[in-house]
Amino acid sequence: MQALASLLLAAAWMEPLPPPLATLRNPDFDTDPVTAPAPTNWRWYLDSGAGGELYWDASVGSPTAGSGRVRNYRSGAREDFWAQCVKLAPGPFTLRAAVSSQLKADASCELRIQVLNRTDCNTSAGVLLAATAVNTLNNAGFETLEINRSAPPGSGAAWVSLIHRQTAAAIPGYSYCYFDHVEWDSALLFTDSFE
């Protein structure tokens, strides 16, 4: 079993992890970002190689304006992303996100979930299941990425990540992923403000 620390928890996290909640918070990136350094409730990770940037974009979104943008200018293998920890009991689930991709060669936009064997996302948690959905379009239009799986026995929480990834072959140049409208279908509920 792989330790979560090697996958996600790095010095780039800005603050201690809050306990996971039963719902995705701010799934539409609509909570006012003016009063916060980042879209409310989404944690950020910037690759240690630099060149990455994550911020709220008021002009792009699906179905309405407002999205979490991830981009990187540098060359080489890099991974920058937004993430949240949520509670997850064993059983079937579906995870979706809208993504608009404007990518250079050897880059991708990804939706990822890592199901953990604890009820939190502590560094001692182990990954029971990992799944990823990757963009198929690269035309600045929005498409839906979807993951359908079943959380195995022993599941207690999960990391949901919205990722801009580059391979070692990537050359310098801006590359963008706009993420919005993250849907989580399981035993969990959305807030009333969800579009």
C-alpha cells in the first residue's frame, strides 16, 4: 500500500488539514475569492519545479462564469492541482468535473480520486484505490471528465484532485486547465447553492 505522504502532502500545503466533510465544498468555484488567497475550501499544490499558477478566474466557467484555473509555463515533468479531502464510505460512487483545456504538447488536464483507508487524509493513510480521468479535447471548450468506481471495504475518506500535468517531454509555454462544476454522486449531498 502506498503512503499518501508521497503522493500529496508536501511543504506546498499552506495550512494544517481540516477534517474531511461529507460534501464537496465550493464545487462550482463560486464562493467569493476576493476575501481569500484561493477559492474557498480548495487546497493548492504547486510542483516544486516552479512555473505553476493556481487562481480563481471570474470570466471562464461551466455552466456559469467562475472556475479554478491551473497552468504551468516551465518545461519538463510537473504536476500542479487543486484538491479536497472528503468522507467516503465503501460502495459505488461517481465523480465528475467540467474542464476546459488549452494545452501545449505533452500536457493534460486530469480529474483524480484517491480512496484512503482512514476517515481523514492524514499522512499515515494508505491508498486503497486510485483512478484518473483525462481530457480528450484541447479547444478551450468544456467537457465532462467522469470516474465511476466502487470504494473498497475499509474506505473512510478520499482526495479529489483537479490537475494540470506535464510529461518530461513538455517544452516551455503556457498551458491551461479551467476546472468547474465538480459533481460527487454517492451517499453524499450537495449544498443548496449548487447550480
